[in-house]
Amino acid sequence: MSYHTPSYRIYLATEPIDFRKGMDGLVAHVASQFQLDPFDGAIWVFRSRRADKLKMIVWDGTGLILTMKRLDGKRFVWPKAQSGPMMLNQVQFDALFAGVDWRGIAVNAPRKPVIA
């Protein structure tokens, strides 16, 4: 299932969270820790302390979606903790979600083609 498109913003919360948090706790974390709107359609990705699980939330306009993934026998590659969220592009997100080291994938700023 692919519900992310180039129009979605994908934020990675670099610090581990308490994985007992559900939808409401993750929404509160986004609003209080990052001062961003968790209901603006962005995908938010969080990791467990051991980095073997991740949770994602996204508001689709009608409700909040919570997804969780656990890797068997390995860990997600995660950046060093920083104070704010990190943005990922779709290719980086796809690699992260697959359990691949995504850090070497270049981030190209999206741009519209020039019409001559």
C-alpha cells in the first residue's frame, strides 16, 4: 500500500518515543515538541527505543491513520537525534520503510519543468 505521493511531506522524529503512545499521544507530541500541525496531511514517522519498530501517523482529511511496522531480526537505520523533525523525500522514505540504509540517498529539491 502506498499512500504517500510527491505532494506529501514526510517528517522523521529523530528521537525515540515511548511506543505505548497511540494516535492522541503522537499528535500531542508533534504539536508540543515541534509546534507543527499534525492535521496538515504530513506523514509523521517515529521510532522505538531499540529502532526495530516504527509508527506513522497521517491525517487524510477524514480521520487519523496509525501504522506500525516491526523489522524481524534487524533495526531501522536512523539519523542522530536532533531538536526538530527531519524531512525525507519519497525515495528515502521507501528505503527506510524497507529497512535499507537510506542515508546515502541524495535529497533533490522538487522543481517544476521549464517550458520554453
